Amino acid sequence: PKADMIIVPFFQGKKGPELAVSISDLKDPISLIIQAGDFSGKAGSTMLAYLKGKKEKRMLLLGVGKESDITVESLRRSYSACIKRCKNKKWPHVNLILPKTKKLIDSDIYQGIVESIGLSSYLFEELKSKANQEAFYIKRISLVGAKDVKEAKKIESLMSGVNLARDLIIGNATDITPQALGNCAKELGKRYTNVKATVLDKKRLEKEKMGLLLAVGRSSEFDPALIQLEYTGNPTSKDVTLVVGKGITYDTGGLNLKPTGAIEDMRCDMGGGAAAIGIIKAAAALKLKANIVSIIPSTENAIGPTSYKPGDVYRSYCGKTVEITNTDAEGRLALADALSYGQKHFSPSRIIDLATLTGAVMVALGSE
């Protein structure tokens, strides 16, 4: 179709860039650029050229690396480079040509490229001054050579869950509170008929005797909450996946205070909880034939006169007592109560635990 720009992929060959797909009508302008020797086809490299008498006014050459090294991840990274080049450019319609390679099946190619579009075109501009804000003017991207548009639409739905999680993680800790996460869950419950949202407030947590989650949240100005999202995509099945996501909306470390250099990004300590909410959004958008329950124990690990203290002992939801030796180990406390609660009430077939848990995990698993 007619567009403002066309994105053309190239492999990095031994003797120079090689077209990753045959395009007869652009052969002449491409050959002139290749002869100049300024473009290599290296993964993520780009070059903008202007066209005359063609369907598009512009052509962006995109390097996707050596064909022998191509993967879903390398495609995702390469195409993100060209999407980022479209920031602040008034190019509403873009033709994006899919590469052809025997290294990957079609669905893998769609996945890498559509995920790249969804991730790279994400913007969070609320906290920027107008002078520093960026924009995408793209209204339509045509995947030239795509055989299965449904597959691309599925990945687009998945990205909606990813970007919801990003919104929640990036927002200020004073805005993304346990109550704000609860309201986000309730919005999903209203939007999708097969999603049920329940938020257990502080009184209910006290009634349920969730002593560990309550202990962590003792000094916060925001009450703790246990957020529960139930997605029923296969009502005839008893198979249930339980997702438990750590939802500490800010982690000071408590009385074992985090030092400068380790505390600045602690609003991200609810990343597991954000992902657990995003999973439900993605599952509902995809109409996934599965049953998923997301539980997010959410509170703020703050400091104040009522802070829980090293040496204190608290009773957990399952009845076991726990001695606090470091208040910066708050994640496992909140998760313990949520895991016990989820097992008791939903009898899951499997449990997936998501948490920005601790630097000490490197001792067990390494840095990757």
C-alpha cells in the first residue's frame, strides 16, 4: 500500500549487506546505496534514504545481522532500532517488509517484529515537561509479506498486558499505592466478563490473620491490600495456574534502611505484582483457554514509629511463626502469606511466583 516510509531488511553478508527479501521496484536506489559502502547490514544499523517516483517518499534500510545468527530476540532488537527512529517523525503510514529466512518459521518472525513494535513504540510521558515529551505519529504499520494477520493480532494483545505492567512500574510510588493497584484490578474486572477482581483491605487481612503482610505494612500511610484477579478462560476445566506477584509499592528496606545507590528505584519493587496484573490483561485480551488466578500482596515497606523491628516474631497466615532478622527481607514475608492463601482457596495445579526479590539470589543462581 501507499505509505510515507518503507523499511527494508538486510542481512550482514561476507561481502556486504544482502537483501533479506526480493524487492524488484527498489532495486536501483538500493544498489546505489550499497555501492557507496556506508551501510553494512549489522544488526540494528539503519540508514534513511529519500525516494523519487515510488509509493513511499522514504526508505529506511535496516540491518538484521548475519542470517546464521538470526533469532526471535535478534529480530526484536533490530526492528526496535527502526521503530525508535520514527519517534517525533510525522510518518503516519509505514510499510514494514518482513525478512525471509529458513532459520525461523513465520510465527517466530511475526513474534520478533510485532513484539518489537509494541515494546519500542511504548511511551510514558506523564512526568516529563512538554519540551521533553516525545511522540509517535504512526497510525498504521503494514506488514508486507505477512500471511497470517491473526498471529500478529495475538502478539499485539500480549503487548497490551506488558505495557500495562510498565505503566504501573514507572508511576510514582505516591500514586501507585496498594489501593491504586486494587483499582486497576477492578477496572479489568469491569472490562472483561470472565475476570473477577477482589481486594482484601486491612480489616479483612486482620480477620484472615495475615500477620506477615500486616507486619511489613505497619508504618506505611497506605493500608496494605491483597489483590485477587481470577480469569476463567476454560470453565469446564479444574486446571488452575496461580500467579503470585510481589507488590511492595516502595521498599525503603525498613529499619534496615537501604543505602544511597540502592534505594532510588525501589518503586519498582512491585514489578512482580504489575506483571501478575498484566498477565490477566493479556490472557483476557487473547481469550486464552486457561484458568489463571493472580494474587498480589501489596504494601509499602516504610519507616516510622510503628515499624516492624529486627528480633520481632510474627505469626503467618498458615500458622507458622517467623522471626524478623532483617526488615529488608520483606518480600518473602508478603509472598509467604499470599502463597498460603492462594493454595488454600484455589487448589492450583501449579504456582508461578514473580518477584524483584533480592540481590542475594545471585549467590544461588548467578547474575543471569
